[in-house]
Amino acid sequence: MTLRAAGIIAEYNPFHNGHAYQLSQVRTQTDADLIVVAMSGNWVQRGEPALMDKWQRAQAALAGGVDLVVELPTTSAVQPAHLFAAGGVQVLAALGCQWLAFGTEHPDLDYGQLMAHLPTNPATFKRFDQTYATLFQGYLRDQTGITLNAANDILGFFYALANRQAGSPLRLVPLSRRGSQHNDQQIADQARFASATAIRTAALAGDWDAVRSVVPETTLAALQTTQLTSWEDFWPLLRYQLISSAVTDLGALYQMREGVEYRLKKAALPATSFAAFMHAVKTKRYTYTRLQRQATSVLLQTKPAEMLAGPQYLRVLGYNAVGRQYLHQIKKHVALPLVSRADREWQQKLGALDNRAGLVRSLVTGVAQDDGRIPVMFPDSQRLSRKLP
């Protein structure tokens, strides 16, 4: 039997009840035999270190009902929405997925109408990065009368656009999100669903009573037994890079524009924490997300050429029996190299950036991320069994 796959692009930072609900909806609304997830690695879209490493998050996803987890490379994972979406679509299309499911505040949006009114001049569209989000939303509102304010509506639009630009290899399955808003800061009393932002805040504070109600038991156990990370853990490493690097070298890194490298370097020495550093460098022009991505670029020493190259391989992080069967089905036909083990050649060439991203994390946690690591092989008997409301 030929297996058919539905794809999801996610961070699972961490995997929570809203994600489990989404998986149940994907199985209901598609004819897919399995669910494949392109998941961010050790650094996520907002320019932050993931709360748990990519292996722990892959394990939680498999426990929650995902069949195959493949890494969304750093080149796509730590990017503005349109590049994040394009990389995810490329990975899922290369894996032969037939559907792309995603959560959105307004699943009835007419993406075709929105795309029909985009500017035809490519140079105009290149302005629509995170810094010009307001301009982008205003342009669509003026052209179509539709306002995209919610983060997942904007991301859903870019999924649709990336899919069209790739030749529409995936059938879009927009799903209504359940629970809190994307960036809600706190977990509501007696809630069953909460934003990942609120869950991270509570987990870092050790508020397990709040976290327990909004994540599966497997996620809770992982959160309670591992070293959780935030930017503060990486501040000494970032600070050293900023202080010791020449301004010209900083200026050659990805997303360093308009002399921002001078501002970052000047603020590094007096700042005693990452929070103090961000407060010092924040301006009206630069969002916190943009600054965090620039900080990530400094820490990982990312160059424009490698960040704009897009996915170059498919790194398998984990699978169950169905996911393994699907890999066997597609392995001779995939459009990008399948990587199950990070050998020396991968670490030095194709996977050099992701290897650096893992090495930096291992300096903080002491846990190797790529060297010697093989995919998580998950037994179906350990799948999440409890039902969600």
C-alpha cells in the first residue's frame, strides 16, 4: 500500500494540548495515512534558543501522534515569516507530502484573492520582511479590504504563497486554532489550552501546576527533567562574540543592516544580562524579534549566503513504525539528501550551520546535539492516549 502523508510546519516549543488537538483534526480532515512534521531545530523563528533541544521535542511530538519528524534547518527556521514558510514548504514537498495543514485564526480566508493583489515587482516584495510587517499588512488592506493582524493568519498566507511559488505541490488544509492567542503571556486558570509563549514563561518559572493542565503528560515529564534554556543562558557566549569581534566582521553577518552592528557591540560590554542588552539596543525601528535574530546571527556566525540558500538536506529526527515505512517508500525519490546520522562530512559541509547551532547549545547544556546522534525510534505503545475536550 502506498502511504499518503499530511505535512505540518511547526516549532513545538513545547508540544502542547493545542498541537495534539491539531493532529486529531488533520487525521479527521484529510485522507492521510501519516503525519509528517518539519520542525525547527535548536533555534526558533523569533531568534530564540528552543526551550528543549530538538531531540526532546521530536520525542514529545511522536508521543503526541506525529509519525515522522524532520528538522527544518536553521537557514529557514530563524527567518521572517515568508522565508520560514518557504523553507517548510520545500521540506514537506521534498518528502512527498500531499497536504499542508496549519492553524489559523480565520480558516475561511481567501488566499487566492490575497495573492492576486500582491505587487508584481519582486523588489517591492523583498521589502516585506519582519521590519516592514506593518507596511505589508497595510498594502493588503488597501488592495483587498482584508486585514491580517493575527500571527497565524499572516503565516498561513505565506504558506499559501510559498506553495503557489513552488508549483502548488501541497493541498492546503487551514484549521481553526483552539485556545489562547499566539502570544498570550499567561496561562488562564483552569485552562486546557495556552499559548507556547505562556507555557515557556510558566515552565521557566517552575509553575508546574499551571503547565500541567495545558500540555500532555509526556511533555510535562520532559520539561520537569531537563535543563530548560533561554537567551540568558547564552548571554556570556553572545557577549564574548560581540566584544571580541571587529565591527567589520559583525557587519558581514546575516541581517546586519544600517550600522546596527555598532549599536550591538557598544551595548554588549556594560550589559550584565541579555534582558539588559535588549533594552539598551531596542529602537522604534527594530522589533525585539528582529534584534533577537541578529543576536542569533552573531552567536552562530551566520553569513547571508548560507542563510538564503534554503534547505539543502532532510535531517530525520525521529519516527514510529509508520514513519519508518514511509521513509523506506520515498527514499529513492526524495528531492533532497536524506540524513539520518550526522557524519563528519555533513558536519563540515551541508550541515555546518545546524552543527554550529547544536554545538553552541551543547556548550550550555553539556548534551551533544549532532555528533553520534541517530533518529528517535518511537514505539506506538507509548503514544499519547488521553482524549482532549
